[in-house]
Amino acid sequence: MARQQRKDGRLPRNAAPIEVTIDHIGGRGDGVGKAFYTHNYRNDEHTIFVPAALPGERVLVQPLALNSQGIKSRIIELQDESPDRRTPACDAFPACGGCNFQHWSDEAVTNWKEQLAHSFLTRAGVTPKTIRPFAASPMASRRRAVFHIKRLAQSVAIGFAERQGTHIVFPSGCSILDPDLFAILGEIETFAAAHFPVGWQLDLHVNKLDRGLCLFFTGTQKWSSDVMAALAEWAGDSTRTGPDIARISVGGNGRFSGPPMMLYAPVPASLRFGTIEVVPPPGAFLQATTHGEALLQAAIAEITDGARIVADLFAGCGTLSLPLLPNISRLIAAEQDSEALSALKAGADAAQRGGMVQMHLVDLANAPLLASDLAKCDAVILDPPRAGAAAQCAELVHANVPTIAMVSCNPATFARDAAILCDGGYECEWLQLIDQFRMTNHVELVAKFTRSRR
């Protein structure tokens, strides 16, 4: 057992505590400091990572694991407290892995996120001409989440993964989830206790749509007809007092090798993007809050104003581009998720605008649209996943597209990709940070790039 602990980096449970002063907050949201620690008879200085610690605080911590980056730990005693520390609004903090900053003042978190983005941009040599005011979504507004479920012998574990652990923590008193997402957890817990076999482990993807919640269960378990029938019966029970449910689907195992199986859908499971109504696939990626979505849509409309041919790269279901259809002549939508792309096209077809949409089912990270595909575009919307879009940005430089709207949830890859554009002759006209991810270390960025030279 001791040999296995050494191999995976875990330290003995009786490892000596460490006293450390927190210097700053790292990119993953942990407090970071330096301290000496003796391991394998060597006393070396290590970087110490301490969740729920703040800059300037002196803490006594229990070391948990050691790797090439440093030592992961947890607080035993808070010896000197930061003036920016506050009482967490959520009872599950800091055990729950859903939040990083329940203990930190809003002003300090905003400053940290702004400085984080600025540091990445500075290192990449990118200087926006204008930085617009920071915008934060309201608390209790997160409309999508993935919950873990495990049926135990005598109970059900449901919630988010534990920080630095494998346990499932129920987010009691959660201050960031939309109340409907929080309310459905209790109902699913009761249902699972009555109908799920012991040992089942699965994930529940919840999206709040215009007419109710979309529930999508995924996992390796084999769904029996009895459990699926019970799930549909529960959702349609007229005596239910919980949140409205627009759709329930199951999938992700050998029995359903194709698309998810829909069990319940009393109303269209739809969202409206501008004038276009879309039915996103189960578990579809949506912007985290409707507030953040509206800000991004307004920014995209401003950036692409006057454009006639627009390309939406990493288009998803069309969140950012479908609202533009009344004001453009052609939309080129590229996306590797075939179900999301089909939802985009079906929404445009239903609005009698399908002829304006040209679709590309493609993995843009590995097979970007070429400059020749984009040369006629007046504007491009670029909203890649966290890994960014370096290869696609290189093609955009060669395409000479006049205007680019770039959206990202990762300041590091945003800065890298922005540098590719700027080195290729673009200027960053303005940048705005939108905090859709309250109490976490994540932040959304949107920026306008214009061609300054060819």
C-alpha cells in the first residue's frame, strides 16, 4: 500500500503538518505559497497548494499529495485571516468541488479574474485598445450542471464531486445554481432510492430550457424497461410539485449505441435564440447563464453589424449566430457535434431561413476550415472549447476576414490564439470579461478583432 501511495503521489495520512503563508491565488483557484517539507529524507522547498486559503493568510495545512508541481494540501488551522475573507453562502463549501471562492469577497474575485486575463494577454503580447467594464451574472442563475449519482446500499449520493477526492457532495444551500436545478436534485434522490439498483453510478446532465428542465442520464448501467417506465411515470405525475420537466432521455451504454433514448417530452424542449426556436439535443452545451448569453449575443451583434456573410466556427446549436439571421444573407456554421448542428439547421428551417445556412460537420481543432473556405466572409464568430483554436486562427490570418468576434472561457488559450491573430495583422479593438461562473476560477472573454494590414 505504501508503495502505491508513493507511485501516485499520495502522502501518508500521518504526514507532518506544514505552516505556510499564502502568496497568491493560482489559476485553478487555490491559495499558493512556499514552504520547506521533508520527504524521503530530503528537506526541500516546495510550492504548497491550499484550497479555500487567501493571499496574506498564514495557515497550518495537512499535506495530501506531492508531484512535480508541488504539494496539495487542506487547511487544518487558519492562523492569520485575510480582511477579504467572508462567510461562505453555501453549506457545502469547501468540500464541494463546484466552487472555489465562496470565502472571498466579490471585489477581490473580480480583481483576480481581471488580473489573470491581463497577465496572460501581457505574456502573449496582446494589448486591447479598450477594455470594457467587467460584467457578472447574478447569483443563483446557473442553468446547466452535471451531477453525479451513486446508489448505495442504504441511501443515494447525489451532487458534485468532492474537492481533491472521489466522494459525492450534496450542494446544500447552493448559491450559484438556478433554484430549479437545485430543487430537482431532491426529487431525483428520492426516485433513485426507490428505483435504481444498488451499485448504479451515472451522471445527470441538466439544462434549463424555455419550457422546463431537460434531464439526460448517462452511464454504463443497463436500463431496464421497468426503470425507464417508472422514470417517465414519475415525470408525468400530475401530483408533482417540483420544477417543470420538458424532456427526459437516457443513454451512454451498450444498449443505446445510437442517439439518446427519449422517455418523456410533453412539450417542445426548446430555446429561443433571437427569433429562432431551437430544440437542442440532450446534454447540449449552453451558455452557463441566460444573463451571460444575452451579453454575448449583444456583443456578437455589435461586432458583426453590417456583415452579410458570417461564419460561426464551433457553432454548437447556434446560440451566437442564429440571432443574426434576419440581418445577414448567409451563415456558414461549422461544428463537430452532428446533433447540435442538426438542431441549428432545423431551427433555421422552421423559421423559413434554412436556405441561408451552409453547414460544415467538421472537427475544427484538427481539420480547420481553410482560408479559401472563409475568404468571402465579412465576419467570423470563433467560440472554441477550452483548448482553443490555434490551427483555425492560423487559417483566419490567411483568409483576410475583415472582422473576427472571439469568445473563450479560458484566458490562457484566448491569449495564445489572440497573439496568432495580432501577429498576422489583426488588432484587438476591445475586450470584455463576463463572469458567468460565479464563485469559480473561470471567466468568459469576448473580443473584437479587426484587420489592420494585409
